[in-house]
Amino acid sequence: MSGGSVVALSGGIGGAKLALGLSRVLPPEELLIVANTGDDFEHLGLSISPDLDTLMYTLAGLANAELGWGRRDETWAFMDTLAAIGGDTWFRLGDRDLAVHVERTRRLAAGEPLSAITAELCTRLGVRPRVVPMSDDPVRTRLRTEEGWLDFQHYFVRLQCRPVVQEIAFAGAATARPQPALLHALGAEGLRAVIICPSNPFISIEPILAVPGLRPALAACRAPVIAVSPIVGGRAVKGPTAKMMAELGLAPSAAAVAARYRDLLDGYVIDHDDAAAAGDLGLPVTVTATVMTTLAEREALARAVLGAADALGGDAGA
Amino acid sequence: MSGGSVVALSGGIGGAKLALGLSRVLPPEELLIVANTGDDFEHLGLSISPDLDTLMYTLAGLANAELGWGRRDETWAFMDTLAAIGGDTWFRLGDRDLAVHVERTRRLAAGEPLSAITAELCTRLGVRPRVVPMSDDPVRTRLRTEEGWLDFQHYFVRLQCRPVVQEIAFAGAATARPQPALLHALGAEGLRAVIICPSNPFISIEPILAVPGLRPALAACRAPVIAVSPIVGGRAVKGPTAKMMAELGLAPSAAAVAARYRDLLDGYVIDHDDAAAAGDLGLPVTVTATVMTTLAEREALARAVLGAADALGGDAGA
């Protein structure tokens, strides 16, 4: 089977790479990308949505490859001046990036939903597939650490993931309403596959799954649900996934990530490096190259994941 | 008499030039500069104080001489991007300037008074004389025009002063509390002079005078109150003063400006060009060069105004 719509659940960098690959092998109207907004926060009076922006910039070809966040061709006059006048500079905002935050903040304050603002930003930046936040209601990932409860960006950026994580919570998730476009796509006849991108399970995918109604909708959907492991060779390609797993008492392995989604998955995609160690995961496994350095590798992984889904066929999750 | 403190009431560009001159001929602890905040507004979710910033940048040597507003060595990446994503661009905010607005907005939202925020910004930018807003409470200049009531910056920047002005109001003035440092300075023994800078009377000085208690305090203060005419040769050096006077049924003359402050003034400073036309203003007039293109001209006018005040001596207003 091919054709039909594909839903991709994604966090920031790693997820965005696969989302970009998918966007290059699928017609834009067949791809719905769902972003984690648990990383969102308010800083300097601005509403900042890091994963949405990483997806948007990556899909628009505007991502800053050197930094791994923000925009390319960025300038820092705002930040330099903020430092000079004694402002908070631990979260760096480029001059161009700032325009997105200021405009989003203004429109949120005017009562527009995050999904509508995101849709217009994407249109303006030339992003063709639809990108939606998991919910228009605020969900905020918080981490209990040896230093107490920390807001996500304080843990992630200000403290550079140094504190040992003991517990993770998604404030606001219990009352957040799932994005209607996502629920609709999951229930639609033409659904081809749901792809859980190679993002950190704890802080990128599980905030999405914490939105009421999304786990049941994923479990019930008729198309295959396939995850791509963010662990390659026992290590995270990027970010604190492996460190966090160890701190939470889990082996940093592709198998342990699969276990987080076990009730949802119809297939799993792992790297060649992890094939020997994965053992019997109790579900169909596709072994391929999952490290996506080049654009060609992103497209190849996208094709491999779609191929795996199509091989499983529909009604896999029923 | 020399020594003692000098209070300068100022709007933006013209006033800031004289304030800079004063700052170069007076020790910083002898100068208190009071800024009009009737021009302040909220835009893109940011609290913007144009006259405070023009004063601050001018006194810090950071003003953009070409533009006449904002900072020198400015960049526009934020604004260019805002335009690309469909944001409002009629009020241009440079990347460096933006840092001041974001930081001020954040601190106002946290409950800090505008005067405290201004003091710290001035310290950080190396401004030595004290600069205070006329009030920490919001006052907003509004103009009734042929197009209805307009907020000041919409009239001034967006519509470039084109609408015919019929009436001017200062929203919030009736309940605004005067800046304590200003009241204190006006009542202090050591007051040497009060200088009304060559700013637009209607939209720069009268918003200050509209704050309850300030007109009586100026009328009662023991030091000379001296205004510098913003009209030179029957025209405004900069801005819409002359156009506005004509629309309000006043002759665009130095004499007509003096009449706006008649109850307060002990002396008036006009340009050579206006000496013949001024006639008998009924108060001591100093004739000098008032156009301040160079720094030397700013210092010279500052000295001339202080000299005129000292010649009048104390208790002039009693």
C-alpha cells in the first residue's frame, strides 16, 4: 500500500531530520507532522516553542546546522545588547528567530490558537506539509532532579542536562485537548502510517502521548504505528536520552525505548549497530541505517520507514 | 549663581540635543532630565518609550544621527524577518533597540516601576545624569483628527502626522502620580533652574505639565523656569510642531509657544531669526543661536540657557 496520509510525531532535532526526509518523499498533503510542545516556555515575556520552530526551520531549509537549533544566517545584535543591559542571556535568541517569537507571542495574547499561528508561520516560511502542535493548550515538561523540580528549558539549556533526573511530569497535560487535526487523521480511512520519530521518548514523545485521548487513538488506529529508535549503538545520536535513561534506571538501548511504546507499536526501526543487542522485541523490526547526516540519509530513512509500514499493511494495530 | 541642580523637561530629538549639551556642561549630579512618556505605547506586545530611549541613547552617545531615532550601528534582521512572516512593520525596531524594549517589558510585567528600569538601563549604557519619566503611571497622548481619535504613534509614525489635528488629550494623566524625584528637585533649596527644552509644546511638554501637581510645583519653585523655543524662523526645526500649531489655530511662532507656558516662565530663549517677530513677550528674552547641529552648538546653547537662568537669579518664580 502507498498513498494515504502519514502522521509523524516529533520532538526537535532528530525528529525534524526524519520529518524533513518524509517531506521530501511524500506529497505535502499526505504528511501531518505533530510537534511536542512540552518544551515550550515563556522567557523574556515571549512564548517560545523550540520543537515547533526546529521543525519549521528544518522543513523550510532555514535551520542552523552548526548550532543544531535556531536559524541559519542568524545575527546576534539583540542578544549582545541584552547582555550589555544586564538581561538574561542563558537562552540565546537570534535576531531573526526573535521575530517568530514576538509575532507568536502577540498573536497568542490576541487569542489565536497556537495551531493557527503555526500554520501561518509555516505558509510564510514556505513549509508545505502541515505542522501542528500536539495541543493548543499549554503542556509543560518538568523534571524532578536532585536540585528539585525544574522547568524543562532550565534543565535542558540553562543547566545543560547536568542534574540527575528522578521523575518527569507534564504539567497541564491532564486537561489539554488533543489537536483536532491529529485526532481526525488518526481516525481517517486513508491513514497509511503513524511514525514515531527518533526523538527522546521521555521529553519529546511522551509529552505528546500524555495528552488525553492520544494513546487510545494511536492504539485504535488502523494503520501501522512504527517507531524509529533514537538510540544507535547504545548511545543517543544527540541530546540527553541515554543519560536520562540511565538515571531513570533503564538500559540505554533501542529495546528499552521500544518498551516505552509497546502498547502502541506495530513495528520498530533500529540501526544496524543495535541489531545484535536488540534480541526479540516481540514485534516486527526493520534494521537499517538510522543516522541521518546527509539529506540523502534522511530521505533513505523516510523511505525505509514507509516501506516497513507498507509491508505491515493496514489494520496492523487493530 | 552657579552650582545647584538643574531640571530639564524634554521630549525626544530636539529636547535630547539640549539635554546632551547640558550633560556636557554640568556635573551629572546637578542635572535631572525629565522625559515625556505620553509617546509611550504598547506594540508587538512590547512596552516602548520613544522619548526616554531617545534621551538615553543621545546621552550615551548611541543615538542614530541619520535616522533621528533609535541606535546607531543598528541592524534590522528582526524587522526583515517580521516582514517576511507577515508581522506589523510600520514601527521599525532595530535589533539592538529591541533588547531595551524586551527587557523593559519584562521588568514592567514583573512590577518594577519605569523609573527604576530606566535608571538601570542608563547605568548600563553609561548615562551619568539622572533621567526619569515624568510619571511611573501610564499617560498616553491621543489626538482627535479628521480620522477620529488616534493613538500618538499611529498619528506620528504610521500616518506620518498627515491627519489634521483638532484636539489633543492625555489619557491617564488625571490619575498619574508625578515622579517623586522631580517633585523633590522642584521643592529643593539647591534648585538652580528649570529648563523647558525645545520640544513640541503640545505633544512633548504639555503631557508632562498635565501630570497633576507639576504645573503648581513649577509655578511655585524658587528657581527660574526658562523655555527654549522649538520654533526657529517661524518653522519647527524638526517634527510637526508648526503644522500642528496651524491646525490648532495658532501662529507657528516662538511667541505662540511661549504663551503655552506663560504662567510658568521666568525667561525665554529664542533664535536670532525670531528676534524681530517676537515683539514684547512680557518676560525676559534671551536671543541666541538655538539650532543645534554640532555638539559644540548643543553645549553653547546649554551655557546660554544656564547663563540666562543665572542672570534671573533665584526666587524668580515666587
